[in-house]
Amino acid sequence: MSKNPALTAMGIQNPEQISRFATFMSEHVDILRITYNRKKGSLLPESKKFRFPQLKKSTMVDSGTRQTEVIYESSAEFRNAVSELEHLMDKRDSSDEIRKLIAEEVQHLEEDVSARIDYIKSLVSKV
């Protein structure tokens, strides 16, 4: 079972290559634009748009006159895809933050070890 079934259903095979996404609406159609991190010289597209028609529903506005109003709402496929993308981006952001923190800690450790080695060398030279 895929971790991202909505993205897999859209034909996205490598969700780890997604760098960002944007959503917008045009004439009762939700549009999802996904931008990828591609290597230089890649023949694959850098971005791709997916269109999701909105669902048309009638709701009763006034029960006395039985007046109804048409409203449009996003499809479940669109909402699921956006949810999976948000989860993917949150996960990646937290991983990037942890990666930066580890890199800083390694740098501090290298500086401390280097200073300690210099101190020990100075002691050896005094003997």
C-alpha cells in the first residue's frame, strides 16, 4: 500500500522530488500546480498542473419559499491530494530542520575536539 494513495492515483511516482505546490481556482475548477526538483539536463517537466472540477450542490436557503442556491465545493480527490502534499512538506521541513541542527552540532564538536587536540599538543611540547 502506498503512503500517498492520492498522489499515486494522479500518476506521481516520486513524491520525494516535489519541492513545492500551489492551489488556485478558475471557473469552478480547482487547479493544483506541483513543482519538482529536477537535475540539470533532465527531460522531465519542472512543474505539472492537475485540474479537479468542483462539485455542484444545491442547498435550501429559505424553507418557507423553498428557495435554493447552487454552491460549489472541492472534490474529495483534490482535498486528499492537498492533504498528502501538506503532510509531505511538513515532514520534509522538520527533517531539514533536524539536518541543520545536526550539522551545527557536528561543527561545534569538531571545533571543540580541535581545540582540545591543540591543548594536548601544547602540553606535549612542554614535556
